[in-house]
Amino acid sequence: MSNSEWNDPEANKLPEKVQQLEEKDEIPKNTQRKRIVVVGLGMVGIAFIEKLMKLDVKRREYDIIVIGEEPHLAYNRVGLTSFFQHRKVENLYLNPQEWYSSMPLGSLNYHLNTLVTSIDPTTKSVTTSSGTTVPYDILVLATGSDAVLPRHTPGHNAKGVFVYRTIEDLQKLIEFSATKKGAAGAVVGGGLLGLEAAKAMMDLEEFSKVKLIERNRWVLSRQLDGDAGGMVVEQVRKLGLEVLLSKRVGRIEVDEEGGVKGVQFEDGERMDCACICFAIGIKARDELARRAGIKCADRGGGIVVNTDLSTSIQDIYAIGECASWESQTFGLIAPGVEMADVLAFNLTQAKVHAPRKFKRPDLSTKLKLLGVEVASFGDFFADRDGPKELPAKRHGGTKEGTIEAKDRVRNLTEGPAPPPVKALTYKDPFLQVYKKYLFTMDGKYLLGGMMIGDTKDYVKLVPMVKNQKALDVPPGEFIIGASKGDDGSADDLSIKDGTCKSIGDVKSCTKAGTGCGGCMPLVQTIFNKTMASMGQEVKNHLCPHFEYSRADLFNIIYVKKLQSFEDIMKECGKDANSVGCEVCKPTIGSIIASLFNKHITDTSRRGLQDTNDKFLANIQRNGTFSVIPRVAGGEITPEKLIIIGTVAKKYGLYTKITGGQRIDMFGARKQDLLAIWTELIDGGMESGHAYAKSLRTVKSCVGTTWCRFGIGDSVGMAVRLEERYKSIRSPHKIKGGVSGCVRECAEAQNKDFGLIATEKGFNVFVGGNGGAKPRHSELLAKDVPPDDVVPILDRYLSFYVRTADKLQRTARWIENLPGGIKYLREVILEDKLGICADLEKQMEDLVGSYFCEWTEVIRNPERRQNFEAF
């Protein structure tokens, strides 16, 4: 198993990110920083550190000191078995030593081979076994757990008795096994850890045979039912592991030298062995917390935590196997990593987002044990124990399967009803494949299941359970698959008779695109697709004056820093002296504005613009103009409302609230534009760029500001994004939206970019729009922390501006990308093309050059002349 599987995906990139930030001098140096002390450098401890460092690197609000008891840096405990092959601790490290030292100066310090012996909540400090006192502002306990050794069993302390927990345990086992070559080894415990330990002992190749002792009737009883567990037993026996079921160790037989010589079971039977490894469970390490007076669970142990992972003492938190949440401790790594994620998020992002809560964790597991593929997911014992939770009915207050009061009486007299669950089971004893999927009684929801042998559907089924969405296929298709039907398709436009050989011919023949022109991108796409299917060469040239597409032309202008139409025509045009046409002039004007952000009404650029851009207002059917000031995020003060009302009344303008949450004023005469803009600007307003192919609005709901359902600051985020991207020219208009919860009041999923708040941040959607051919947006990134939203959108918008065709909305652009949204994710999130830093810089340069176009006209006598009546 790869160590990187357990890293935060951004963790390995942190050193490079820190270096880039330091080179740009973007890491704050004089912030008031709090000290976080982390006790425990295990998998959960390092997960918390990774996530906090990632979220805090640009803030620098915290310094971390981590104290680890073992002499090693954080290593992959899940992959311990591989240690028997390579015997190198460094191969198990989750992060190399250089990773720790590459963090910003003073932000991360670690101490190894150091035991914390006491906590003093009064002075907010911890003391180590060496007598060192370390003060803290926030204390995070990630002390983990110990392997259980049955101390009530006679002989438990004999030579040759081991547990399977740490690298030190493995090293002792390796050393001892070399002295017992040819003897029998035994593992007690048939759970996940027991099977791992059995494989490890077999890999040593020191024992003549290895025996697995399990007290239940099958192995993996916490993950599998009897049929599935029995199939696993059958398979591992074929691999050479001797499995003893329904056996309990009564005592360990010891020879004269104090070494193990055998095991006697409670049923009176015995067996010979020279080595025993116990893998029968773990116990939370809460002794440090108990001594400090922190509340711990009486049954099962563990440090009692609230939903925010806080303990009974302020500023002390507990995460991982040492934490007891709702009287439960968790022996799997995934819940601990989720705890680390919640705590790191709340410490860094809760100022701008609703704090997260730790909820019932997903205990799904997928492993390969002794060569056998095993998986369980969701509520995999819902048919045995009853479902832990059922999907809520769409039109009712109670959940499906909830026991009503009248049913409780019947339960007392007739016994409880069977669980409201139906199981769909498939068993192939020849291929050793077993699948059991559990559904609600109506078959509309998948609750959980288990798989042996064939686990390839695991990655698809887990999200279905988590999302609790009604299924759109019958349950049987999960086993036997869907029946194949005939797919039909037809082109919307027929040009295959050869009469239409250009887009101009299509216009003449069909009249498509001769009205408002809104259908032209669609017509162009159909034309290109049909011509290609006929084997014809499709040239995506901008116009007859340029043998380049818009994207090609953009890159040439960008690389050669061409800033005038004349220079571009000389460098790229077919005729160096051409004056261009109505297609290439506005396109090049837009490209120049996108790259260099110069005022579009200046003499050298004004002739390139459409009418709306020339007059910085939308011309209407009667020759008057509309004026729309910016109302970022739909948030407006009473004073600005009064200004709009005063201006509209003074100049006799018709007013209308737009779908983008701002106010449009119609009927402005050209000679009044300067006066109208002046009054609006004096009142603190600015151009809304409603006339431009640029960002229009970022719509928002009220989010956490007012709404009782809001979990994200949608207004604050919408204002932040609109203020950032205002005025930036693009191939077509851009609209955004931010919703504060899944109720989606801002309609973010039909915008060019949209955010929907989740407990972990925001889901980022892209490529949606209304118009002639509406399109639902697609998910680009999930659960993005608020601090990381802007870099992702910077890359996305810059890439769109660079590569889209002329007048192409983001919806059509993504549809035409090779690989669609998958390719876009690779470029934007994984930096497949190695251009993300350049995309971010391009956007940063544009944002930094912002100016209000109305204001610049008012202040400049030469520009004013274009709007004054003679």
C-alpha cells in the first residue's frame, strides 16, 4: 500500500508552495501567532499537521510543536506488513525528513522519542519525561491506542508472545522468529489486523506453518457476514494459512526457559507453537488525559469529545483512536483523519465559514488480505442489526423505517419487526465471488453492502450510500447489469448534400444566425462536426483576415506582447495593411483588454469595439442606453438605493431589478451619460460592465448572514469574487453564483462558475448557463476550503480566456474541450500542462490593474468628448 494514499493530496506539494510564496514574499512575517502543541506523531497527528499547515500557510496564525513518543517520524501503520520485505523504516515514512524542515521558519518543530507525562491546564503547558515544560495556546491530543494483550491469560508474558502494533513490535518479532526456524507460529484474532499479522508471519518464511485462531465461526466478523467470512476462510486456507475457528485461548504453555511451547484452548484441546502474536483489538490511550482531569469514557475508554473535537477542558482537543465520540472509539484510520480535517478546518476557516462538526464516520473498508479482495461499505450490517439511519421521506417529517408509538406496543407483545431492509445477494463458489447489497424496502435507496473477490464497484457504490439519493435503476442492475438498448442520434442540421460549404452558406440556406445571432456558436459546432464526419477539413480561422483561431491568436499576442491592432495585423494577418472586419476587430479588442486591461475608449482601441463597448452602456431599441451600476453580490446599502432612485427620477429613467440582483436604469440619452455616471460615482458606485463581454454579476443568497439553514458566508464570498473579477474581458459574458447551502437559492448550478457551501467548504461548479441552449454546470472541485476557492477560479477563468473560441460561452467551451470536465480537472487541479502558476499570475496582473471605466472617462477630457453633444 502506498504511503501517499494517507497523505493529504496537497501535503507533498507544500514544500514547493512554501518556496514559491517565500520567493514572492507572500508569507506574513509579523503576525500574532498562537502555539499548537500536538501530542502524538502518528498517522492522525501528522494528518492534522498537514491539513493545518496547508490551510495556514498563507495566514501564518499558528506555530506547531509536535511531540512523538516513538523514535521515528510519522509512518504508515496500515502498511506495516511491507516492513518484513524491505526492513527500512524510512520506506514507511508518510513524509520525508526534508518535508518537515521545508515549512516556513518556526512554523513546525518536532521532538521524537519523547513521552509527555503530564498536562497542566491552569498554566496551559505539558511536561515531558525529560522534565522539559512546553507551553501551549491550543493542545491537540493524538495519543492513539495500545494493542490489547490478555493479561488475565496465564503465560501472556512468556518469551515469544507479541502484539502487532508498532515498528518496534515488528523488529522484536523478526529477531525472535530467526531463533525459531522451522517451528509453528500462531496469530490470535481473525480481524483485519489478525489477517495482516498472519500474512506478515508467513512472509518471514521462518515458521514451518502459521495458524490463525479466531473465536467466532468466521473471520472478519466485524466487516462480513457468515457467508462472506466463510468464503474468505476457504480462500486463505488454500494459500497455506491454517485457520482454527470457534477457538478461545485458555492459557499459554511455557517451557522451562520461559518460552512459548503451545496453546491450550478453553475446550480442552491444545496445539504446539513457539510464537504467538495477539491481534485481538486496541485500547484508547487516555491515561495522560485522565491524570489531567479531562473527562474520559468509563466504558471502553477514550477521551470524551464534542462534535467539534473539544474535550471537557477549554483549548484541549482530542482526535484519532484516543477520542471517544458518542461513547465510541474508532480503530480505523479514516475516522481519525476526518477528525483531523474537521479540527484543522475549524481552527483556520471558521472565521469565514460555519464551523464543521464531526459526524458519524464512514467505516467503509477495501483491502487485499492474503491476496483476497475484501470490501464492506455503508451500513453493511443493516439486515442483522437494523439500519442506523434511513433516508428521509421527501414529503414527511419522519424517516422511513422510524418506529411509531403504536408500533412500540406491538413490539412488546409480538417482538420487534424485522429490519426494514431487503438484501440482494450473489454468490459464485467457482470464482469465489460474493456480493450482498442492502436496500430500503422499496428498493429506492442503497444502504450498504459487502463484496468478496470482485470489488471493482466499490468506488461507485460508496458515494451512492453517502449521498442518500434515490436510485434511478432497479436494484437488480447492480448485479446483472442493465439491458442494452439501441441508441439513436440525429444531427440538428443537415448539410450533407454538399450545398453548404461554409458557415455563410449555412446562413443563406437555413437563415440560422441571421436574427439575434445567439444561436451561432451552436450552428458553428454543428457545421464543424458535420463537415468533419464527411471527411472535410474544418478550419477554425477567426475570419478571412487571419489564418488563426481565436485561441492561437491570443497566445501569439500574449507571447509577443502585441498591444495594437496594426501590430497584430502586421504580425499575424494575411494582409499587413488590412483594416479588418466586424468579426476580427471586436475579437482582437477583447483579447487586448483581456491581456493588458487598457481603457477601451482610447483612440487606438475605440474603433475595435461594438456599439455597447464604445459607449460603456447597452444601446436599446429606441436609441437610448441602459445604465447598470455594480451591486457586488447583490448587497447594497440604503444610501446607494437612494442615489439610484434620485438619479432615475431626475433623468426620467425606467428602473427594473435584474435577475443578477442589481438595478437596471433604461432610457438614458447619450448626452446624459456623463452626468448620470458622475452622480452615481460621487455616491460611491461604479460601472457594472453590463455592456461588456466580461463578468456581469455573482449572485448570492443571504447565507450565514441571516439564513438559519446557511452553512457558508455566501454574501461575503460573492462580494469577494465579484470585486476580484469585475471588468475582466473574456470571449463571452460570465456570470457567477454562491449558495450558502444545498437549498441552492442563488441558482449557482446554472452559472459559468458557481459555489455551493458544504460543511467542508464549497463545491465548485463550472460551465453552466441559460440562453438558447441551457446547460447545467458540472462539478470541478469538491469541498474546497474558502481560502482555496480564488486560486481555483483564477486558473479556470484564465484558461477559459486563453483557449475559448470567439463568442463562446463556458458551457460550449467545456463541451468542446478534449476530455471535457475530466480534462479540465486535470489542467486546473492537477496542473497537467504545468501552467497553473502562469494562469494565476495572469489573473493577478489583471486584478491589480483594475479601474472603473466610467470614472476614467469622466476624469479625462479627451474621452469625455466621445459622449458630449455638439
